[in-house]
Amino acid sequence: MNITLLSKAMLIVLGVSTLSACGGTDSAEPTPTPTPDTTAPVITLNGNSTITHGVGSEYIDAGASA
């Protein structure tokens, strides 16, 4: 019974020390706060603002890029 209790205690100590070594809560430096993105996107139209497309005909995009 004592061996089982000792084994459990060793696992707990090992787990706590591993978590501390991996950046646990013992860190003296604060977690950096990310800077919010406040820049609005810019959308630019290439080509005509309207098109006429026939039903059943193939559409070829006039200048779109990804």
C-alpha cells in the first residue's frame, strides 16, 4: 500500500514540475496583449461595375485575382 501511495505522490510531483518547466504559472513576465487590427480593408473594383451575361453561356472572369 505504501508503494502505491509513494508512486502516486511521485507522479504528482513529476507532473507539477513538468508543467512549471513548460511555462506554467510561475512566469515573472506578463502575457503580451495582442494589438488589435483597426485598419479597414480596401476593396478596389477592376473593370466595369455591371456586366451582361447570357443564360447558358460560359462566364470568364474579367480580371479577378485571389
